[in-house]
Amino acid sequence: MAGSDFVELVLTCPSWQEAQRIADSVLEKRLVACAEFLEVKSKHWWNGHLNEAKEIRLVMRSLAENFEAVESEVARLHSYETFVLEQIPLTNLSAKAQTWLNQELNKLAGKI
């Protein structure tokens, strides 16, 4: 599989608990192979006001073809009225990481 088929999906969540719930769900469904949690401070415009918040940035590794399924699961579990789920292509990835991602993400689909 080409390296460009692998992606990072990035999402911010309002709490550790919500980030954990979302990560657990997409991991159990094998839509992502791993999830990393980073505490961040954000500033953003919302409804005409500048807001500042502590959030959890959830970074997940997956396949591009899983985006819609992950987005659907996030929509079901996320508390924000408007969440931002970003897909970032991984154009270069070590060979062993590619093998690991393929193995873990294809188990549910019975592809291996």
C-alpha cells in the first residue's frame, strides 16, 4: 500500500474523558490503529466571540478510506456543536510502521 493511503486524523475534545471515549470507540472498531492525547490551549472565534480553552488534541493514525466512518463515530460521541476533524496524509512512513498499520487496520475487515 502506498504511504499516501495512511493518514493522521486530528480532533480536539473538551476533556480527557471525551477524548478517551472517542479514541476507545474508533480503536475498538479498528477504524484507527492508535491514538495519542495532547493537552493544548486553544483560542478560536465562536459565535462572534474570541474564546480561550484547554482542550485535548487527539491524533489518530488510520487509512484515508476510514475518514467517513471515523467522522460518523465522532459525530455520535462529540459534545461540540461544530467539531473539526482533519485528515493529514502521511506521504512518508517507515516500512515497519506501514506493515504494522496495515496489519492492525485490516484485521476487522478480514483482509489479512
